[in-house]
Amino acid sequence: MGDIAKGVLAGAWTLLVGWILPAAVNLAVLFFAVAPSLRHTALFARLWPTTGVNATLLLLAGAVVLGLMLNALQNPLYRILEGYLLWSARAYDNACGRRRQEKWDLQDRLTLLRLQRRAQAGALLSTDLRADLVRLSQHPRIAKAARADLRRTAAQRALLREKLARYPVNDAQIAPTRLGNAIRRFEEYGYDRFRLDTQILWNELTGTAPEQLRRQVDLARASVDFFIALLAGHVAVAGAAVAALLSADARPATLTASAVVLGCLTHVWYRCAVSATDEWAAAVRALVNTGRKPLAENLGLVLPADIADERRMWTLVGKLSRLPYDEKAAALNPYRSAPPSGPSPT
């Protein structure tokens, strides 16, 4: 019973922080900045509170309802911001090309910095490395960025590595948006390292992992959810402010300022959401690294000592979970744990 209560409280906390709290913030902005211009319309006249207590209750109830709705709609919200929904094929391909080029440019900038440091230290470079140094030094865009990078401190240059780490390892997995790539990098982590497809086996992985690891993943995601909900609400409130300019009691200065400020803040919250994925990625990485063994045991498998064998085992598990049964699934037999010894049935 105690474990159930802890699970319910943990879920309520992530719901409160990730969705209900930003819904309350957006409703407050709507109430104070936009609603006065719509006060005499039929809908707002019916809902407008007459006392401070009624206003507080209306705000709280609205925040809970809106937060639950946003939580239910989180999948399409994320897909839109990741670039998988409501994007045309042409826009998707063009954006993926830009993100891929950004990744390659970051890699080249870091490579050039590393080779320049080694050359300045008098290290002997191989022929290939010297050719890379010359090629990157003569590249107009990379050389220009590298000159600025040289003026950065070590901590600032470390931020370049952080930006590069927000891209998936496999170029074929590049998404059209920065948020999509920041999330895709840890979605592919298990498969890239161990051939463990966490997209297919996520429920099994989280169901067998230690509670602390699951809690870390939920809390890390709640931070990203907070900024996503805040961003979505700002877009809606900004749209309402623009629409309210057509009302008879419109306050143009307030509505215009609100729409502009909210529009600018959406870019801030988007960048905050991308940065917040770093903790989410670290939590998922820890879940994969330490949750593979209990997952294998609960699937009736023995984790091989050889990493190549383990990658083959998880490949077979993924196929068994994703595809209809085939006799080739018998290839998993060498990895299955022995049944418990006991008296044979009679």
C-alpha cells in the first residue's frame, strides 16, 4: 500500500509541476491582460467572477482542467515541436538538412580546435590529421567560427560539446528541430550502444528498473513538460490577445504588448526545454545502463558477458517484440536462463 501511495504522489507531483502549474500561469496572464478587453462579451460576461474568492476558485479550477487537457494532448504537442506532425515533406527535409549541417559544423569546429591545440603543443600529426587541419583551416565558415572559438574560455568551449551532444549519433536519425534532436539522442542511446530498442521495450524496462531510476526519469521529464506547456499556453494566449483587438472594448496597447512579449517568451521557453532535455537524457542513460540486467532477468534471459553477444541478444528480443513469431526466434534459446530445478511433474 505504501508503494502504491508513493507512486500516486509521484505521478501527481509531475502532473502538477509539468502541466497544471504552467496552465495556471497562462490563465493568470489571460485573466489580467486579455480578459478585461473581452469582459462585456457574452461568454466572458457569464463567467466573469464577482468576488476575489470566485476569481481564485475559477483560476484554480481552470488550471486543473486545462492542465489535465494538456497532459492528455502531450503526445501531439511534442510531435509538433519535434517536427513529426503538421510538417510538410519539403519543410521536413529542408529542416533536417539544416540540422544535419549544424551538427557537422559543430563536429568540424571541435576537430579544428583539437588539432590546433595539438599542433601548438608540438605534437606529431599523422598525414591524415594534417590534411584535416589544412582543410578545416581553409574552410570559410568553419575557420571564421574557429577564430571566435579560440577567444572563448574552456568553459565556453565545453558548451560546444554540449550542443553537439544534443544530436543523435546516427545522422539518419536527425530530426528537423533542435528539440526533436535533443530527444532523439536518448531515444537511440540504448539501440546505439547495446541494440536495446527502448522505444519498443520502454514499458518492460521501466517496469523492472529500480524505483529511484524511474523517479529520476519522471522528474527530469517534468521539467521539459513545464516549458512545453508554458510555450503552448503562451501561443494560445497571444492568439487570444490578437483576436481581442477586434472587440469593442479592446485595449490596444495592453493587448499588443502582451502578444509581443508572449511571442518573444515562446522562443525563450523553447530553448529552456531543449536545455532541460540534458537531465532527461542523463536519466534515460542511467536507466538503460543499469536497467538492462534486471530487464534481462525478468524476460528469462541471462545477460552475456561479451558485449557483442549482448547486442545480438537484444536485437533478437527487439525482433521478437516487434514482429510476428517466426521459427528464427529460437536463436534466443542460448540466452535463456535455465528453468528452476525441482521435482519433475508426475
